[in-house]
Amino acid sequence: MTVSISHTTIDCHNAYVLSEWWKQVLDYADIPGDPNEPGDEECMIIDPDTSHRLLFIEVPDADLPAKRIHFDVRPRNRSRDDEVDHLLAHGATLVADHRGIRGPGSGWVTLSDAEGNQFCVLRSPAELDGAR
């Protein structure tokens, strides 16, 4: 018998704020019939296209673990560089820029969200197709 992933859980201090931030970045939505509200200790969001779910859950610890989770995100409708600019304008913080690490057009950019969770922005599918 095999198992499947139900959702990905992210420990945080403010489940609502962080779920709203990622909902905008990923174009996810609240679970139908179960909207997230300020003050909720658990907030789940879903990708309307793939049904992938993320659960943000508040933990009482003052200091959260340094590595709670890591995402690699791939832009759907923008280039990697345009997506990085969009995310920075949306409040992300630049951690490390690895663009060009393996030659022109290669690499990724590491950013962090509102609570310091790091994630990498990869090249878009169109950019990958053009590199072949």
C-alpha cells in the first residue's frame, strides 16, 4: 500500500497572516465552506487547479525552528526575474541571488516571506523550454 500527501504543514506564529500572504503569492484560495479568519490558529489554503493544500498552524514556542519548511516555486505566468520583482514588491526579502550560477539564464533566487521562511524562485516553464 502506498500513501499520499494530504497537505503540507507550516509552523508559524500567525496562521492567518501567513496563509493570506501565501494565498496571494501562489494564487491559492480558502477551502470552500471553511474560510480562514483573523485569530484562527489553523488556516488551510488550496490550489484551485491541483488541489494541493497548505496548512499554517500556530505553535506556542517563542522561537520557531530555523527550518520549518522550504518551497521551490516556479512562476506560472511570468519570468523568474519578473516574479522575483513581484514578490519583493509584495513584501518578500532577498536572501541570496543565484542567477547565472551555471551560465546565462540559469539559477534561482532565494527569498523569505513575512516570518523569515526561505523559498526559492525557479525559472518558469517557458524559460526552461527556451533553454532546451
